[in-house]
Amino acid sequence: MTDARDPLLALKRLARKDNRPPVLLRVSTRPSMFAFVAHERERIADVHLPRPSLIMVLEGSKELVTMGRQMHFPAGRAIALPAGWQGDVVNVPDERSGFYRALFLDFSETLVLAAHRAHPEWRVQTHVPNLEVPLDPLLVATIRYAADGITSEALPPILVEHRIMEVLLILGMRGLLPLRPQSGAQSTADAVRALVRWQPDRSWTADLLSAEFGMSNATLRRKLSREGASLRTLLAEERMAAASTMLMDERASIREAALAAGYLSPRRFIERFREIQGADPRSLSDTQLP
């Protein structure tokens, strides 16, 4: 089989064996790339990514479960995830070959911010940013070039970063730059809204939010107060906005929307939705509570 017949062949050669590190989600100072190879369906629960990551699905498929949603990515797709992403991961082998293969690339958030500052027009403006892009020949060649640099012990770190930046430039041109959602926010309230909009099902507290922003709880509340914003109101409004989108655009059930908004009790969710949105969420959904 040639690269012309199989554009992913160059990357598959890097994923012959599973070489995921013992401590998978560690924070390193240097970009790293490793392979996931599985013969059986595997589920990895409660994944947290401390660094921006690019996952290349080469054989089989991957499922990401987050915010009450399940997203499916077949072979031939790259998935860009910002630092701080959380969720469950399911790796599914190909039915014909019996293998699941993927490459995992993680890199410095500083490089992502540098790409964003150089091209702020690339920032995704939608509430639900796209995560995937096809592994076409240009992206594959750039990733392969970066992989050669990462595995080379002779290449200076600054040149390795240059190769990673080329990957980021392609992702940016395609609206897939893996920025943290609060990057570029114009105010503290906007930054809070962006984080909650990104993961409305997370149990956000003032402590968690302030840690994301690198400030104290008191400083966060003081800044919000100066902007005339309430943390409780911001949390509720963004969660209900996300639930409303799911109900109207994705035809989700009340229970699914409640879980996505961080509510275990659908009835409590309905009460809070009425309070914030001024409407009954059941009027937006085709399903009713049992």
C-alpha cells in the first residue's frame, strides 16, 4: 500500500505499537507524541488535559463524552482540545482490522496563545466550537514533520516549537485553534461566561473559576462586583442558555439538557429554567418527564 492510496500511512507507521506513558496526563516542558493502540473497546473515564492536545484517529473510531453529549470521530479525523478539557474517552477498534490506532500530540499553551495573538481573526465565535478537522495531505505532512522534530534528540527546542507552530497555523486557518475559552475575553464577566459556556455541567465554584484565572476568590468577586455582575447569575444564565440550545437545536430530552447544565434533578432544572428563561423547558422539547 502506498501513501497515495492511504494518506494516513505516514502517521500509521508512527502508531505500530502502543507507547502511551504510564502517567498519561502529565505536564511536561517539551512537546510529546505517543500512540494509542487497542484490540478491544476501552473507556477512559474522567480525563483531564492539562495542555493543549491534538488527537489523530488513524484506525477505528473515538468517542468523547462531555457536557452530557457524546461525540463520534471516525478514522481520518484530527481532534483539537484546549488545555483544561475534561470528559470520558472511548476508543473503538475497527471492525475489519480489529485495531484502534491514534496518535496523541500535546504541546505548550504558550504556542497556541502566540498563534492567536498573531492572528486574532481566527478565534472561534460560536458558542459550541468545532473540534475536528480532516487529516488531509497538508495537515498529515505537517504533523509528520513535527513528529520528526519531537523525536529528534539533536534538534534544538526552539526548532521543535517552530514545527509545532506550523501545525497550529493550519489548525487556525481552519477555525480549530485549541484556545482556552476565556482567552481574549474583554472583561472578567465575559471570561466567566466563556468558561461556563464551555463546560456548563461542571460544578463551577468561585474557587475553581479564580484558579482558572490565576487570581484569588476575593479578587474574582471584587472584579465581578465592579462590573456589576453576579457570579450566581452568570452561572445560571450560561447553563440555561446551553440547555436551551440543546432543547431547540439538538432536540435533546429534558433529562439530557438538565445533565448538560449540571443538574441531576430534572425537576429542579425545570424550576431554575423557568426562573432564568421565563419559560417552561418542556415547551421546547419533544419529550416529557416520566
